[in-house]
Amino acid sequence: MIVIGLTGGIASGKSSISNYIKTKDIVVIDADLIAREITEDQKILNKINKEFQDFDILSNCCKLDRKKLASIVFNDREKLNKLNSITHPEIKKRIKNLIDSYRKKGEKYCVVDAALLIEDNYMEMVDIIMLVYVNKEVQVQRLIKRDNLTTEEALNRINSQMPFEGKKNYADYIIDNSGSYEYTINQVNIVLNNIIHTGGRHEEKNF
């Protein structure tokens, strides 16, 4: 089974590409979805609450207030690292288990959709890395619109991740998502066809 790592900066449009890939009957493992699921695990939730107990991050029904927690950690690198140290080992474990499960089922291809695939060293799990690029101006505007943030808040979230210039050094394929949806999907189809026809081998990075 060929495992494709799909990654990109926040608000780069990675999810729309992931959704398109699903229509090609390729299984997708969504790290963001797993991250949401594990915060419903009482053991994980207790650890998070203990670490951030001074910030009242639980709602009245004792569920994690994700928006409030995000506003805390994206303004404080140390707190973000604390949260990641609690959640990321479990996320990584579940991704690995799902990859193993799909491999046993005989799937030919599997996509791991993870924004922090490079930063959190998920690279050992994947054979190919597909990086979604969008210029910073578009990225900021999309994030402001999507999450109803101020410009400062949007920049804090963007700057909490590895810059594109750093990520592209790890990428086998780069998808420019700064233009139209059709332009992006055309690039995705070219990459998928190349992976299918070469068995995952590649000679040079696409951009």
C-alpha cells in the first residue's frame, strides 16, 4: 500500500483537496478528526483540563471549549507545546493503527491528511508527501473569514506552524491552491496519476 501524506498550512485549502481525493475511492485518514475524537476521551480530557485548569476550558456540560483553548495556545508557544505533548502521541498512535488496518484490508492507497505531518514527524509513516501551498495574503484572508478572527489572531496561528519555505524541502509534490478550484484539482489529478503509474516513484518535485 502506498501511503500519501497530505499537508499544508492552516487555511491552505487542504481539506477541499482531501474531500476530492475521497471521491476517487482512496481512503483518507483525517488527523483533525482524530484530534477532535481524542478530546472526547475522558483520560485525555482530564490531562488537558489539569494542564489548563486556570483557564476554565470546559463548557457547562464538561466538554472541551475548543475555541477558547485555541485562543490560549495560539498566543503562547509554550502552552501550545504543552497541549501537543498531551494530544499528539495519541493522534500518532491512532493514525498508525488505521494505516495498519487499511494495509491488512488490501487497500492500494491511503492518504494521511495532517497539517503538522512534517513538524510532528509523521513522515516515517508515509511514502510520499503532497504539500498544499497558498500565498500568505490569501491564507490570512481565508483564515479571518473562516474562523472570524482578527488579522493579528490569524497571523499568530499561521506563525505557529513551520513556514512554507521550510516545508517544501520535504515535499515530493507541491499543489498551488492560490487560484481556482479547477486549477487546483487539475494539479491533484496529475499528481495522483503520476503516483498510480509510477508506483509512488517520482523524479522531481512538481510546482
